[in-house]
Amino acid sequence: MLQDNFGRTHDYLRISLTDHCNFRCTYCMPQEEMEWMPQSKLMSKEEILKLAETFIGLGVKKIRLTGGEPLVRKEFPELMAALSKHPVELTLTTNGVLIHKHIETLKNAGVRSVNVSLDTLNREKFLQLTRRDQFQQVWDNIELLLQNGFRVKINAVALHGLIEEEICDFVTLTEKLPLHVRFIEFMPFAGNHWQSKKVITAAQMLDLVREKFEIIKLEDKKHDTTKKYMVPGFAGTFAFITTMSENFCAGCNRIRLTADGKIKNCLFGKEELDLLGALRKGENIEELIRLSISRKHKALGGQFDPDYLKTNPDAIENRSMIKIGG
């Protein structure tokens, strides 16, 4: 069991398969020319599986595969098949554009839930945000997932000046479709030009939803990162990930493994330990994992104030979001 100094048990691992992505979302990666990691610095398929097995042996019960975009990794089907042999819940976060090529892989691996990143329902805005004209393919793949019985969560980064126009459109989706839409408060990472004035809080978004819909609050579980709601009679739900306005660090059970094999005990933490380097040297991986968890800060990586209005993004030491892996 992996427990930190604040009594939090960590049994949920997010593995970034690659730092590459076929989209270029402005809030995720720096606008300047990206430098991708060389292949030699990335975890091989065998190394990913070895590290995953080590984490499972230490009590990890859930693994989420992320990126970049995890589906651009050529060995994705083999990785998913190998991981499915372990007693662990498997899930995925994707931009959705390649889902149709991997739907059977996901079904065969026993994946039941998939998170799809989608920040707008407007094709022109989608092109502006992602720099790719792929909205229809993403939407077709969301419908494909639903047709095949997957639980589909839509992750929408709530960008001030954009989400206000569409938040009720997203909620309307949940009337006929069993979708679970999550609005994510805009968070600061290297190169994404975060400013507090760009944040629209969950409370502000909720006020906009209440102008059109009668809503009810749903129960939130211990490790939930969301505050969930639904419109009575609708097939799906909607929720808010309130990282900036009301952090949920007290119940955190997450560990992150970057594509180059570094363990991050917090999304916002600057401290990393090199598991891949240690693995290649034949060193004790379990000791490094336990050390990382023991060093976890109480909240927000120890890097900024819970009052997001006081946050200075220039003082935060971290990777860009795409280099972390969601």
C-alpha cells in the first residue's frame, strides 16, 4: 500500500504513453515550436509493463493511459492487451479522433469507461482550439463508444470567454445521450499563458446552467475530482472539476508516470524521481516509488495558494501539460 504523510492511500496510476499528439490545443502545449522527446528517452513497451506491474504489486487498482495522445503510440493495442491480464481497472483519456481504429482493442481489454477531451461543440471553434479540422470525426467516435456500451465522459476545459456560450449546449447533450460532461477549471502549466482572469469558476458556470435548467446535486465519492449534477429526467450528468476554486487534494489517490519514466506525486508538483533510469540500472524501483509518495505535499504540489487569484504562474516550476500526461 502506498500511503503519504497525510494518510492518503494512492491506488490510481496515470501512465503517459507518449508526449506526441495529433492535436495542438493551446491550453495544453506551448505555442512555440514543440520539441518532442527522443525515442531513447521514452519508456519502451516492456519498460511500461514492468513499471506498471511494480505499481500493481504496491496496491494500484486502477490505471489510466494518457498522452499526449495515447492512441498515436503504435504499441497501444499490445500494451492494452498485456495490461488487461492484471487485476486492475483499465481506462483511457483521448482526444477521440482515432477511437474507431481501436474500438475492438478497448472492448477486448475490458475497458468500460473512456474520457474524451472536447472543449467545444462548434466545428470552427474546434479548429481554432485544436488547430485541426477533426470535430466530426471526434463526435462520430463519441457516438461509436456509446453504441458499443462504453461509459463516456467528455472533458471540456472551461476557457473564460468561450465556455459561457456553450455550457448549456453541453448540458443539453445529456438529455438524450448518457454522457457525463465535466467542465474543468483552467489550470496553470508551463507555456499555456495562464492568468487568473482566464478562469471561470464552477460557481460561475453553475449560475449559468441554473438560468436554463432545474438541476439536482448528486453524491460525490471520496476520491472524486468532480462535483456532480444532473437535470431531472435527463439520461446523463454534468460535473465540475474545481481545481482552482476549491481543490480536492485531501482525497487525492493519484500517481503519474510521465512518458520518459518520471514519477510525479502531484499534477502540480515540481519534484520528480527517475524510475526509468533506475529500472535501466537495475536499481530498486519500489523504494523510489515509496520515497516519491512520502514527499507529496498536502495540496497543489506546494507551489501555489489555494486562492487562485493569488497565483503567480511565473513562479510555478512544472512541465507543460502535454509533457505531464493529464
